[in-house]
Amino acid sequence: MSDPTTESAAPNVDHLDHRAFDAFGMREVDGTTIDAAIADAGDDLVCVFFWGVDCFNCEMAKKAMLANPEPIRALNVHWLHANVYAHPELGRRFGLHGIPVFMFFHKGKKLGRATGWHGHGQFAAAVGNARLKANGKPLAG
């Protein structure tokens, strides 16, 4: 029998699909690198994709994004990603009660989030609202 403490310490990479991270140029961050990575984006709108290994809904979100990548790319966001199962401090810090979560930042300021993947329309609306908020304009209804 194998040692369960060793098994839970390292994620099963066989169940991790990195294609979406690669396709959208998502930079991996953790609790020690997230603030600098957001700052490095300068004036760009940042989207942090919070996910977890073996999270069914996270995998569905990645598959949906990959199935139609051009509209996602057209939103022109600076992508970061973080595995909150490996870095639970991020879940606590950002008040995550489920994943996937897409959180938006501009110049270090948190602007909002999209919880779950409910299709491109919902995601694009969340990006649009984050841009409005970053520019000090009223949110779209």
C-alpha cells in the first residue's frame, strides 16, 4: 500500500491540462508572486484564473475557452493562474468559496470577479464591467 501523505503532497499531473494556460499565455502565480505579477502588468487589465487540480468545473472552463479561443483573446486581458489547492493561502486571502474564479485587477486594485464559467457572454460582461470600474465609470446593467 502506498503512503497517503506522499500522494496528497504532490498533485497528480496526469489530470492537469495546461493547454489553456499555454494558449492564453497565463503566468503561474502563488501567494508570494501574485502581487508582483499583477504590478508587472502595468496598465493592462489582469485576470487571475483561480483553479484546482481535479476540479471538474475548472477543466470544463478550460475546455470551453479552448473550444473558441479567439473571442477570449479579443478581450485583451493579461492572464495569471493559480492553483488554490496547492496554495490555499490565496483562497483565504481572496475569499474563495469555490472554483473556478476569475478575478480582475487593475494597477493592484481588485475590481471584481466571475465565479464559475457560464459561457463567453458572462465572462465578457465581467471583463467589460472590470474595465468600466478601472476607468471610474458606472457599471453596465
